[in-house]
Amino acid sequence: KFLRRMDKTHKKIIQVFNQVQKKSSVLKKRSLKTMYKLLVAREDKFKKYFLREIQFILVVKSNEPAVEKLFHFIVDFLNYKNSEEVMHRLADITLNFFIENLHVKDSLVRLNSLVFLNEYTHQISRTTFISEETEELLQSALQERIIDKKPAIRAEAIKALSPFHDPSDPGDNILHTLLDRLHDNAKLRGVVLSSIKLSFHTLSEFIAHTKDVDENVRKIAFKELHNFPIKNYSTPQLIDIAERGIKDPVLEELF
């Protein structure tokens, strides 16, 4: 009875969200097309119910496969027909919705919002649309969450913010924000080293963490340094890395 009384757009969105949790590329393409048609036909109604259903996803444990599949689908949908103004409007309101949820008291909601934003920002080069104002709000909110009291939230915030940093600019504010987290716990230090790009300006940080007290952090540092062109090192840096590597058993596991 409840479903019969439900708005038809709302009902269809629920049906699509249920369908995309199944593994089928054909079904996914069909679902993207269906969602787009619903949006164009009743934009205001669609936005209302689309965000309402996303809110329900945010209170489900983030390690649930269904959450991961739904977030992946939503990112793909926001990048569907990315030249259309209607998609620009939807992307903007959806991003602002997730940004708002980064400030709520419920840590699970904050975490799930970051899991989504992490996937979204890592596809930023192909994103439908992000206004300058929304991008500023997003970066600001992510920087706030980098100092969240929950380590898992800090980790996701680091990963979500990382696509915005410029490793070639020593004065880049976001780069400095990320590097400041190298004073956090071992897991977070590893996340930072895995998230920032190795460049002339970040090289010294990677070299410094080849003597980190945590084995995994050292592994990440050595692995990234191994892939960095040798011409970019000074002779003292190469000697320093070699001396540390000879004494560190983690290299045997890596190479």
C-alpha cells in the first residue's frame, strides 16, 4: 500500500537504486538512461527524492558492498551527459548536500559522505560540473575533516582532498595541509604518502619517512622513491636512501 501511494518518480528512483546493486553493465547503462529521463521530466521532484534516498545510504555501514556500488553509480550518474545544464544543476546540489553532511554529529554520516566524495574527487577530471563556489566549500570542508576526532574520517578526508593539491607549487595551501598530517598516527602517515604526488618539493618528506618507526610507512616511502626518476635526486640523497635501504629489511619484501 505504501508503494502504491508513493510518488512515481520516488518509486522509480528506489527501483533503480535496488537494481544497480546487481553486477550488470547493461543494466547500469539502462539505469543511467532511466534516471536521466526522470530528472528531465520532473527536475524538482527528482532532486527531492534523489537526495532523500542518498540520505538513507549515509546511515549504512560504509564497508557494506551495497554502499560502494550505490556511490559508484551516483558518481557515474553525475557524470552522465555532462554537457547538459540539468546535470550541472544536479551535480551542484548533490555536492552541496554531501558537504553539509560533513558537518553533522553522526560520525557514520560524516564517514560515508567522505567515502563518496573521495570517489567523486578522484574522477574530478571528468566530472559533470563543479562551480567555483562549490569547489571552495568542498575544499574548506575537507580540510576541516582532516582534523576530525575520528582517525577513519581523517583518512578519508585526506584521500578526498588529495586530487586538489599541486605538488609542483611549494606554496600550495592544500599540499601543506596534507603534509601537516605526516605528524599524525602511522596509518594516517601512510595515507598521506600514498595520496600526495612525489615531486621535487615533496621529495624530502618521502626520504625522511624511509626512517619512520612504522614498517608500513617506510614501505610506502621506499616504493614511491623507487618509481621516481633517478635524475631528480642529488648525490647526497641517493647515498642517504641507499644507506637506509641496506639496513632495512622491508626492501626485501618490496623488491
